[in-house]
Amino acid sequence: MTKPFNILLVDDNKELGENIRDILEINGYSAERVSLGSDALLSAQNKHFDLALVDIELPDIKGTELVGKLASISPSTQYIYITGHATLDSTIEAIKQKDVISYEVKPLDIDRMLLTIQQAKIRIQTETELHKSEERYRRLIEGLQDNYFFFTRDASGVFTYISPSIKNILGYTPEEFHTRCREYLTDHPVNNDAAQCMTRSVKGIKQPPYEIEMYHKNGATRTLQMQEAPVFDSSKNVISIEGIARDITEIKTSQSQLVFLADHDPLTCLFNRRRFKEELELRLLEAQRNHIKGALLFLDLDNFKYVNDTLGHQHGDELLIKLSCILKERLRQTDILARLGGDEFAVILPNTEEEQAQHISKQLVELTRNCLALDSLNPLHITVSIGIAMFPAHGDTAETLLANADMAMYQAKDEGRDRGCIFSLEHKIHIETQYDWKRRIKIALEQNSFALYLQPIINVKTRKITAYEVLLRLIEKNQEVIPPLKFLGTAERFGIIHEIDRWVVVNAIRIIKELKLHENGIFLEINLSGKAFSDNELLSIIKREIGENVLRPEMLIFEITETAIIENIAKAQHFIATLKSIGCRFALDDFGSGFSSFNYLKHLPVDYLKIDGSFIQHLSQNSVDQHLVKGMVEAARGLKKLTIAEFVETKETFQLLKEIGIDYAQGHYFGKPLSVYEALQQFSFLQNSNG
């Protein structure tokens, strides 16, 4: 809806005034007529008028005086005088007043008056829109002033105006910048390009946005993006330059960081894997061209996961940073160090013989071992395993060298960790053998070639079968039965151990139903791998199988090793607590084999302690083992846990265990592990015998 144009008519001639009012309203204006100046002031206080037609001679006040008072009430109102006897002097004096735009002489020329009013309307509306635009522009400037300042330059290129917001960006007042702006320029090459753009702008050539680098008043450097345009007169001559400067320092810093992160590890600031491979390819070309040797070291921290799990990821990150500093301090300037990811590092040693590479590797192992104590309250020394591959002897591409150095690193771990190991053909054969095992495991999973064997667990007092321990076997095509020690290490290394754990759990739980163990109160003890706690799906699979097979959870005893718990104690505690909350039980395998067995026992809600077989095998001939086993049994009783002895192979051993007070026993003395079919036959026989 169009806003009405309001006109106030102040004239004491009633007939003339009413005629003018009617004419104005016929022409679309909103008009109000009053006879006295006092009435006009009252109307102006109650309503805004865009234009006022004022008779100079009024009964109570002079028109010129009235306009002054009206202007104080409504500063934006414009005025036209009406007079019956205008002289040149009086006319000049009248229109000198602010906001008086014209005068009309009686008798009025109505057409001329309407034209004047129409022109006034256009002018007033234009000025109103301009004022609104300027107000929006002003608010925009105020809103952007922290990052922008505005400027103008004259035709010679000299700054003629700088907005005050420059102080927020560069620290200078506009006056300081005017007089000394050239002194604030840095010597960055970008300023040469900026000077050329500024010169072309003065010549009337519009420029794209350009950058300029200047010193802040505090000495820091700031990068500005300048956008300007020439202003022309009617003859198309440049009369000024108008522009806006934007502070893009943070943007440039972020861009630089992105460029840096494309090649570097954000934690240690070392080269990342991508950049390292590029550098390795370059060094290989250089070595080939100049017929020189070099070495690649592949480093992996030993038990780094334990650091994260026990001390937290922050300590883990601090350890990685500390290690990177140690490596950089020892290495030569020509050597290239990178973090490949996680706790893996790599080093290129250009122009290096094998003996020298082994010497450097040995030094890095020693430095790591001696320097990486992390927590004064819990001193923890970390070791590193290093694989060494020489080039070109052990590979002429980055991929081959990295693969061979990785193989050598794993060989160092297999030999005991905390050492370096140089790549050899024997290592390669060993790794290839592992890859072959990986293939065979995959096939076994796909073709369901695994089998479960059962070993009875005997109640020492009653000599009756109380439970069966589930043992995994791999059945080859030639029916060879392969024990898990042959392939579980490979499964863990290649990340397929979770699939095996799941297969064991699903098939073991189904055995309970098949053998009807649940009807006779016989439990099933299921071995879980050391990586089971990190399997996010295993808990839900166990719960699902219990539900689908309608089993009481207390029929299941899950066997876990002390080593697995130590590697991931937080997840182990969660895993155990979750299954115990629904009724499952847990046995701690190989108890006594680790130095921290009793320490961890306080924090783990296990139900059974399986005493390591190394204490049981020679029990009848070794009094030390007898005392140790007695101590373990007493400790278990104090903690209200039951004990199971493994590797019981003779009658003498069983008799001693009975005297010591062991609760349960298993081993070849009671029978070798049986297939499910054999166990079913044995179980049926025992049931019939008891009947």
C-alpha cells in the first residue's frame, strides 16, 4: 500500500484554503487546512506532514516564524510560502530559510502550484529512500568494521579518505595511515602486484580483487584483500577511486594450514604417509641415477595400545610427540622422518650402507627405551621394533620397500621386540607363509571347515564331569586336524580374529542344546581371543544366541587370558561386567604366568582361576611349584573364587591337587579332547551308566 503524501495548508482565507484543499485531495494528496499558526503547531505535533503550504501573513504569527517552529517539531518537512504581495527582497529572505523550497503568489496559478508540489513530492520521496539506503549502508559498515575499512583515492592515487575501522584492523588511525602508509608495507612480493593494480585503477582500468600485506602497529603482518573501482566524470575521466579493504589474515593462515596438513601429520608436524612416499620415490630415483645405496627404517612402538588404555590418549599423544623429537635429534639433516599413522614411523636414510643403517637403528632403539618414561607416579618405559630395508637391494619402488621394511619390523616383534631387524629372504618366506595361513583361514570360515573339540573338566571331589572346555581346531581337506596355535596369531595380525571368535561363540552355544548339557547341569567353557574385547558386535551376538537357543546364561563360562586383559583392561572390564549382569561367568586363563596376576585380580570380577599349566605339569616332582599352587589356591579362596588346574596328566598330580584343595581339574589324565560326536557318545554312556 502506497504511503499518502500529507500536506498541511495554513491560510486564514477560509474560501481560498478550502478550494486549495479540495484541489489537492482531487489530485491524490492528503490535505489538512488550518487558519492560525497555533492550530498548525498543534496539528504538527499530532501528525507528520511531508509538505506545508504556509501563508506569510497570519493573524497570530508571521509565516516565517511559524516555519521555524514547525521545523523544530518535524525536521524533515518541506515548505512552500504563499504570499499576496511579494517583493524581491521579501522573497529572497523567505526562501533563505532551511527546507523552504518555493513560494507562490496570490492569485495562485493552480497548475504551477501543482507542478511545484509534484516536484517537491518526488524530491522528498527520493531523499527519503536515499536516507534509508544510507542508513542501511551505515549499519552495514558498522557491522563489518572489525574486518573491513573503506577508502577513496584521488586521480593521482593518493588516499583521500580512510574509514575509522582501519584502526581495528591495522592499529593506525586514518590520519596515521594517510601520512605514512608506504612505510607500513612489508617486502612481500605480493605488494609488487598490488602496486601495479593500483596504478591500473588510476588509469581507469577496473581491477579484480588483489592482495596487499602490511605491518600492524604492533609489528605483526596482516594480509588485506583490496577491491576498488574508478569513478568517472561526464567526460569519462577518472576523478577518484573508491574501494573496500578486507582483512583476510585468518583466511590466509587457514589456507596455509591446509596446505601444510596436506603433507604433514597434525600431531607431530612430521611428513605424513603421502608425502613420505613421494620423498621415498625421489630418493630411489636419485640412488639409481647415482649408483648409491640407502635404507628405509620402519618403526612401530611396542604395546602402544596399552599406553592409551592405561594412561589415556592424551599420554599416548604426548608419547608420540616425544618420540618424534627424539628421532629428529638423532637423525641427520639429510634423513627424512615421517609418521605414517598411529604409532608407526618411517625414516629414509639416503646414501647409507647396511652396517650404518643397523647402527642407527640400534641407537634409536636404545634412545626410545631410555627416554620414554611417561608418568612419574606410574613409570612406564616404551620400546620400539624397527624393520630395515636397503635400497635398491630390497626393492626399487616405494611400495616394495615399505612392504619389506614392514615385514622386517614384524620379524623384530616376533624375536622379542625392542630391537631392529634387517629384511631377509627368510623373513619374506615367513611372511608369505603367514599370508598363506590367512588364505586358509578365510577358506575355513567360508567353507565351515573349523571344528570344536571338547575337553572335560572334572570336579576334584566327585570326579564327575562338571563342564567341557571348547577347543578350536581347523580341519584341512586331507582331514589333518590343526591346533589353534598354528593359525590364531596370523588371524590376529590380519584382523580376521573377530570372525573366528564369532564362529566359536555361535557354534559352541548350539552345542549346549545339541548335547542337552543344560538339562544335566553341565557348563560349557568357551575360549575367547585376546582381541574379543575390541569387537563391538560380539556382545550382541552372544546375547542373541542365548535368546534364540533358550539357554540359561549361567551355562556359559567365558575363558579369557591375563595377557588379553592387560592389553585392554577398560574394555575387558566392560565386557565382563555386561555378560555377568545377565548371568554368564568368567574364568581367568594362565593364572600365575604374569607378574601382575594378583594386582589385576582385585579389579576383575572373574569366577574361576585356571592355574597355568607350567605350575601343574611337574607338580609331583617340584616342591616349589607345590608351594606356589598352594598360595594361589589360598588367595583364590580369600577372594571367593574357584580354581581349575590345567595339564593334569598323571594320577600323582591329581592326588596332590586334591590334597592342596583345587576345585576342578582337566588334562589328558581324564582324556584327550573329543570331537562333538565323540563327546555325545561319552556323555550318553555316562548317563546310561549312572542310570
